[in-house]
Amino acid sequence: MHIKYNNLAHEYFGEDKLSEAALHKAIKAAINLEDGRKQGKSAELVVKYCDSLMKKYTGDMVTLGEQFDKSLVVLQFLEDKEIFKHFYCKRLAGRLLRHQNQNFKVEHVMIDKMQQAYQYQPTVDFCRSRQNARSTIN
């Protein structure tokens, strides 16, 4: 959604900062809209999508990284990133407990992508998640 409308805005408005700000404000409002749904539904959906990407991993790390990048664009618009972190850690724990994560490189790519998207905010827990993933290997 972001890429589509961002390209459309650039096509019609060029590099106009006002139109870009309006687009980002509209996307942020749409992503954070609760409208009677449970809190953090957008964050939960992104985590579920990333989880499905990890389960479907076929060996092409470049394509997987690009898919993670596209899905994690949502993080820059989320007002409450802690909800995303909660859902991700919950899914990670489930994967580790059920031994569903056969390829820990994929998990590390995902954590790296989240750290880049968060711009260092809550990365301590992600680093801890990475260390926990490594310790389960050993």
C-alpha cells in the first residue's frame, strides 16, 4: 500500500514535501485505526505475515530480506511499537518451543531487519531474542 501510493504521489506531485507529509499522515491514521478492533491488530497482522514468510522460506535469503523490508515499512507508522514487539516475541517463543524454526539464519535476518526499522529503540529485547535463539541451537 505504501509503495503504491508513494509512487502515485511522486508521479503527480513530484518531490512536494507537503503531499508526502499528507500521505504519511493518512497511512499512519489507517494503520493505527482501531475502529472497534482489538488494540494492535495491524502489528499482529504484520507479525503473522512475517511468521508465514519464515515458514515458507525456500533458501533465497535476498528475496526473503526484501519481503521483510516491505512488510516492516508498517513499523515506521505504528504508534505503539511495543505491541508489535510483544506479538513478535510471542511468536518467536512459540517457534522455538515447537522447534518450527529449522533455519535460525532466517530468524536472525528478521531480527536485523526489525532493528533497522526501529532505529535502535527497543532493540535490547530483540538482541536478547537472538541470543536465546542461538542458545537453543547449542
